[in-house]
Amino acid sequence: MYVDKCPPADFSLLVLAMYLVTLDPSDDSRKQITPPQTLYLDLRMSFTRVQILITASTRLIQTGLLLAAYDYACGRPHAAYISIGTCVRMASILGIDRYNRLSEPMNGNPATGIRTLETQNMYWAMIMLERLVLYECPFDHLKPALDFPSPETQLPSDLISPTYVHSHSSPDVGQSATVGDLHSANVGSFGRQIQAISFLVQVLKVTDDSNAIPLSELIKLDEKLRGFLTILMSQCPAKHQCGANGVMIRSLVRLHQYILKRPCTPGHPEAKIQEQSHAALDTLARMMIEVAHDHLKRFVPGKIDSLPLSCSYNMRSMMDLMEDRWGHISSKHPPKGLEAFVALHEAVCKRWRSSLEH
């Protein structure tokens, strides 16, 4: 993280927010002087007070994003939505609410280049987190405050140190790919998540009940989604793509559930496509069973913070899917693998959602 001369108040808030999101209430080996609930409420109140004094700063935006991410992970997407809205308004004041306003001259200074990348990443963080949060909000009238950029827009960077940048004589190493460069090898974990979010945006648009999308368009989108998921899978475990994978699988589930809800008559060509959607959902469920077992083995409990914040939502979604499919096949026995989803969901909830229960 690049640190320049900034007001002590907003810098202190940012440090406190970073401490909050790394404080694991399920870790019995650490004695916590201040309970997470108290720390969270104190940070919330301090965040409001400092906004009155400073109005807007990049550190305040980063603090707001961490608070939004924390609320989202703790199962409060509506609170996260409000926090993101505050961040967007502050970003608008500072002129970083549109990508084409974010560039600043590098002047051969690696530190300046890193600061530019950091500002661009804040913009992308607002874009990504807002979409993830809205996906979990049940109100259809809620809309994102920031438009998703065009496919030609440069992707965010997995930030690297000024020393590394200087040694490679380029302040934007690893950041040359764009949103539409799906096959590019020069995309980091953050960039892949943004590309996955771009597909989620498309799925949310076509599954809007107010849109009469032809079935042929839904099939084409399904092919694109599966193609990109194949690209992501080919990069695992060389690159940590859990966040992007989760978004893509949720997008595919939503798309095929929407196809299954469309009315059709037996013998109609659409009925065959719905049979294919049933098969696709079963395949996705089997894939996620393997993922859940893998995550339980590799990340729980010691590395649970390596999992994306959306993990509990993804597990809950797959549990609902399998229970729905269980009812569809009229079986008296729980679907095989459901216990893995339940175990991983409980582990993630213990990490995040237990912090505000008291």
C-alpha cells in the first residue's frame, strides 16, 4: 500500500479497518482485548465523525470499502450497499468515479505509478463489491451507482512493490490486459474477478423478468460462460481463482434456473433445452462438491481468510440448489455431498458472522 502525507484521522481509521477485517473471532488462540462487535461500532461512529471533518479522501474511501466488505462477509448486504454508496459519493468528489479520469502522469517515478494503480484499483473495487452486494439483495429496484466500463477498459492490477516495478522499468507490469481479453495470460487474480463480474452483469440483465430475451441468446451466453470458466479452471491451482470461479458458477446457476422457469410444453424444442439445463445444474453441483471438499482440506481452519468473502453465499446457494434438485428427483435421502457444503458454510460463518452475534 502506498502511503503519502495524509491526515492522521483518516489514516488511523484505515489501519483500524484493516485490523477489524483481519480479526478472527473464531481463533481461540488469540485473546481479543476489544470484542469485534465493539470495534466495529466504534469504527462506524468514527468513520461518520471523520467524514464531517475531511469530507473525502482516498483513505476514507478505502476504509468505507473495508467496512462494506466486512458487512458483506458478515451477511449484511444492505449495510454494505449503503457503505459502498458513501464511497461512490466520496469518489465522485475526488474525481475517481470514472475510469477515464484516473490516469496521472508517471514521470518515470515508480511510486507515482503505484499510486495510480492503487487509485484505479479502488475504482474497480467499488465496481466489483457493489455487484456482489446487489446480487445478494432481494430488492429488484436497487441499481448500481457506477456503470460497468467497456470491454476495452484496462483491468486492475495485483499491486506490486515499487522495487519490483523499478527493476522491470515499467510501472504497469501485469496490467496491460483489458476486460475483454479473456484468453490473455497477463491477468492477475483481481483482473479475473472483474472479468467474471462482467459476465455476472450480463446474466443479471438477461434474467431480468422485464426483458424478453430469445432462448437462442441465453444459449449463446451459456456457451460464453462455460468457455471462460474453462479458462479459469485451467489456471488452477497455479493461480488462486476461487473468487472468479465462484462468481462464474453462481452466474451459470442463475442462468439455468432462469431457463428452467420459462414456460414450455412437452415435446417443444425448449423442453429439450431445459433438460440440458437440469444436466448443467447437476454438473455444477458435482463440481462444487469437489471444491467444497478441497477447501475444507486446504483452507479450514488455518487459511480460511484465503477464501473469497462470497464463499458463504456460494455455499448457501449450492445447498439450496442441491435441496431443490433433491426434491426434483423425489429421493428420500439427502443428496450426496451436501454435508461438505454445510461444513464449509458453517466454517466460514464462524469466521465472519459470529463476530456480531453478541
